[in-house]
Amino acid sequence: DAKSYGWQFPEADHITHNWDSLREAVQAHIKSVNWVTRVELRDKKVEYINGLGIFKDPYTVHTVTKQGERTLTAKYFLIAVGGRPRYPNIPGAVEYGITSDDIFSLQKSPGKTLVVGAGCILKYMLSMLSDTVQYLQQRSNLYIGLECAGFLRGLGYDTTIMVRSIILRGFDQQMANIIASAMEDRGVKFLWECIPESVEKLSDEKLKVTWKNDNKEQFNDVFDTVLFAIGRRALTRELHLDKAGVKVAGDGEKVEAVNEQSNVPHIYAVGDVLYNKPELTPVAIHAGRLLARRLFGNSTVNMDYDNVATTVFSPLEYGCIGKQIYYIFKIPPYMLI
């Protein structure tokens, strides 16, 4: 299996990795998964429409596809559009940076890589939350940067993580520090208490990143790839939810729902679009199954969002479940460091 994902073994003491082989293998796997999903939908007689849907009113959705326009009405609607990574509001971020969604589409190897974010850019918004599902919703976004940096370093690339304050905010900080130490032992470099200010493309196609530390001192370095992992946004603004009367939370993106049911009784939501719910794929899948059983199978079982397990796939893997002590006693995590 290792060879099919790019590892090359010309000699026992000279193991190398081919990025192109890895990229092609990952893209082939994604296409395979998409194809299997399409086949399963067809077998279940579910019509698949490849288009962006927008609400026209509480019972009508309109979309435009390659085949033309479609207008659909339904008894029930399920919002499950997920989310996409955010970019920081700094010069050059969108133009020259990438996110975890893009990493396996790179046509050349990442080379020297800067990963921005490891549970830090969300500032201190998590420190005073006391409800498990509230911090789970955020912390599920926090470790993508660590995971990307970990596997890139494992492939042999020079990798640096830029951290605003602490890593894995919302997690047990004793465990978080063990993870950071283990990554440093493997060669991952950390820029602590730093914030990026700009990304500039140089004449040789490399990227010059400028940042400041906590003392307002300015620094810069040159990288081949800059990957932002600072959280995700729900793709609900594009849906025109106001036309359907669906209320969203204060952030203007998340759908407020009770047992996946929005304020509009026949419109439901699951997954990353839900407010104060864990952004974890298995959670969304299970919630969707339970919702379908309630709507069409006479079930009364609701999704239980308490004590959801989660795992960080950093080089030293870490899993946890339940409330951390500082959420139980409402102690800001940074006071325990």
C-alpha cells in the first residue's frame, strides 16, 4: 500500500516519497467514493441534481444546472450543505494561500510549508464556554492545522506552524502540550504567539510571509506553500434562508435548531450548519439517520450531542470524550497553563 501512495524504496536506507503519486492516489480515491455514492443514490431511486439551490419561499427551491433551470417543491427540506475553510483578512491570503481542501490538489510538492492555525485564530471565544457541545463545535475545527503539519513533516517537508496563543484550545492543555512536544521532536517548528500580516508572491514564485509576535515585533520568511487552517464557515448565506423564514444564529451562518428542526417546522438541518453542535462527520451522519427514522419510520429517538468522542490525528494521536475540568468549573483554559 505504501508504494501506491508515493513511497519509494530503492534502498532500505534511502526511502523517498513522490508527491505526484500521492496526489493521484488520493484523487482516484475521492472519485471512487463519489462514484459509489452516485450509484447508491441511483439504486435507492434518489434523484441527484448537480446545482446550487436557493430558497424562493418556504416550500420552493430553485437551481440552475447544465441541463437548465429547475424549480422544486417538497413537504420537507433538509439543509446539509456543510462548510468551507475561512481565509484571514490579510493581503495575499486568498490570492496565494491554500487550505486543507486544496492540499491534495497541488500539482507540485508543497515544499517548505507554513501552516497558520492550530487552535489559535479563534482567539479567546472558547475560554468561557461551559457547554460541551458549544466547545465541541469549535474544537472540531482546531486540529486540522496540526494534522496537516504532521503528515507533511512525515513526508519529509520543512514544516512550520504559526500559533496565535495555545494549540488545541478547548482541549486538555496537558495533552495538547504533549502533542506539541512530540511534533517538535519530529521536526515540526512552531512560531508561538504570532499573527500573519501579509503574503506576497516573489519573482521566483515563492511566498514571502510577514508576521508579528505578541511583542509587536515584525518578522518574515519565505515559503513554498502557505496553508490556512483557521476554521470553517457554514455555506448557508448562499441559500437565501431569509426567503424561507429560517432563522440563523448571531454569526449569520449557523441554523438554530431543536432536534435538527429549524424555526420553520418542515425545514431541518444537520452537520456543520447547525449552531452549537459538533462539526464532526460521524455526528452528522448519525443525526441524519435518526432524523430520517423519525420522519419516515415512526421513531422517537433524538440525536444525543452530549459527550461526543473526537480524535486528533496528529503524529501522536489523541482522543477524548466528555467535558474538560475548566468547562465544568467555568475556568478559562489559559489560567491553567
